[in-house]
Amino acid sequence: MVYSIAMSKELPRYQSSPQAKQTPSLSPLDQNLARIKHVVAVSSGKGGVGKSTVSTQLSVALAKKGYKVGLLDADVYGPSIPKMLAGFSQPEQKDGKILPIHRHGVSFMSMGLLTDDQTPVIWRGPMATKLIQQFLANVEWGELDYLLIDLPPGTGDVQLTLTQLASLRGAVVVTSPQQVAVGITMRGIRMFDEVRVPILGLIENMSGFVCPHCDQESHPFSKDGGKAHAQQYGIPYLGGIPIDAKLAQAGDEGNPFLLGEDRPAAKAISNIVDQLEKTLKEIEDKTLENTMSPKEISSDDDHVILTWPDDHVSKINSRELRYQCPCAQCVSEDTGQRIIRKEDISEHIKPVGFRPVGRYGLQISWSDHHSTGIYTFNQLAKM
Ligand code: ADP
């Protein structure tokens, strides 16, 4: 049995096989993430630098450009997005999924809708990871171009787990002139480095000051300090946003448009969005180029045989591959432990059908009538 997989950037054609009737099973988290083009974290070393303000303004600016945008407020210590978008309604449920709240063109979900100021932080912390996991998996985000995640400040366990959970395309680091100076930002950058999440850039918030009387911008702190530090860290500099009373008022009143388009802060945000778009497009193009998909898949008595674009041929033992099935019936979603036992798999197990899934994976139907697993090409390449 031999199948050829289209090597263009078009989706490979569906190739049905009589055995491949069972619905493929991606976990709810993967199903949601598969419909989101770019998941981007917005982070900061400490609270109060304007991370939530920046997340809100970037989301609204992207939505204004016509993108479908989601904003997940994961800031356990100060969930302020409901206030900044003036959306306080309790999220509704439909078909077992939580529906996000829609405000100013952005779909958002927040810890703040489920907890209140009285909820002790000590309780909110451990609960955060679980809740965020649920927000990522069980909120009906739909098709999105961007999902921005407003991370809690700092570089602790919560941030690390969230970062790994959400398959981030990249992270934006927000800092203030004071924080740049004391190197707190560096810790955040190191955290993303550790988990191999690309830093899309540094934003220096409160980098200057816009006079409320004459609207002129001045620079009480050293000008271009953020830029210099970004260079020093070897990461892109996305821009500086000045202190502007209108920006604070926009946040307080839950109307991000209060800022207006002509103010220096608005122009800075608009430039940052343009740069972000460009950087993400470059990363996306690179990822597409780097996605290793086999050009031919076949099988013999004991193996699945994959021919890669460079004509390298991988032969994977069929029984081992069946054992490595990633679906929820074979691997516990809670513990990650394998449920399937090798001794329960016949020595004569064979693939009876292959079906490419998107640009990233392969659904295999097996002679034991199991066909719910989707193996990513990366997983197959590693095997
Ligand atoms: P964080 O999310 O980092 O804790 P916030 O976004 O909640 O910070 O901002 C803290 C406060 O500073 C808010 O009152 C917000 O309106 C204000 N703020 C943030 N950035 C600016 C800015 N560039 N100009 C004026 N006020 C700002």
C-alpha cells in the first residue's frame, strides 16, 4: 500500500480508506489550538508595568485591522481585562463549552469573571494552571488569527506551565524604564529561552510622557533605553509607549478607543502591531518551510515506511507505532500515562489505511479497527 502526499503548501488531499471511519481524536486542547493561527503570550517581570493595558490595546488594534482576535486574561494576581474591556457578564455555556465574552471586536475570557477581589491570591495561584488549561481547552474560541494571553507577572511555575501548555508562537515582553534598569526583564527572557519560545520583542511601556495640556511627548527617563537593552539581550525592540493620561482613562472606563488615533501612544501601539504582524508572518513562513512531511507512505508486513523530502526512508515497526498511538483511548489525558499495553497488541498488527491530517499529521487505521490516533509528522520523524 503506497500513498503520495502532496508537497505543496496546499492541504494534502483526503485519501479515504474503508477502515478509516472512526472520527479522529485530538484532545479538546489540541482541537482548539488547531483553529488558532498565532498564540502569543504577553509577559512582564513585575506587576504594574502596563502588561494588561498593552494586551488590551494590542488586541483591539489587531481586531480593528480585521483579524479575529481572542484575549485570555491569565493574570491571576490582578485580572484586569474585564474592567479594561468593560465586560463583566458571566460566561455562558453551550454544548459543554464556555462561550467567550465579546467586547470591542475581541473575544475574551478572564479569571476575573470567575474569581473576585476577595479571593485570596494564595488560592488563585495553584488554581491558575488548572483554570487556564480549561480556558484553553474548553472555551469556544472558534477560528482565531490571534490569541493573546495576558500572563501573570513574573517567572514562576504558573508562567512556565502556561507557556508550555499553550503551544506559543512567541512571547512579547513588556517592561518599564525602571525594570529595564534592574534586569528583571532578563529573567523573563531567560524563562522563554529555556522553554524555547521565541521572544517576538520587547515593549518599553511608560517610556516617555505626554503632557495632558499640550499633548507634547517628553522623555524624563533616558530615551531609547528600551531599544538599547533589547539590543543587549539580542531580541527585537517593538517600540516604546509613552505615559498618557488618556490611556489610563481608557483602561479605567473600559473603552480602549478613548485613546484616539492621533496621540503618540496610539501611534506607538499601531507601529508595534505592524511589527508584530511582520515578525509572526516570518515565523509562520519559516514553520511552513520547516514542517517535515513525508512525500510517500507505505507499509510492508512489519513496518510503516515513510519517505521524506530528502529521500531519506524511515521504517517504523508497526507494533511499536500502534503502541505509540497518541489518542485519548491509548494515553491518559490527565496523567500522560499510556493506557494501552504492548502485550495486548497483536504481533501481526498492520496499518490498513493512512489519511493525512492538515499539514502536520497522519491518521492511521489499524487492523485491530483502531483509527482514532493522529501522529504528527514531527513525532514520526523522531521515531
Ligand atoms: P499590569 O498589567 O502590568 O499590572 P496595568 O496594565 O494594569 O499593569 O497598568 C497599571 C496601571 O497603569 C493602570 O492604571 C493603567 O491604566 C496604567 N498605565 C499603563 N500603561 C500606561 C501608559 N502608557 N500611560 C498611562 N497609564 C498607563
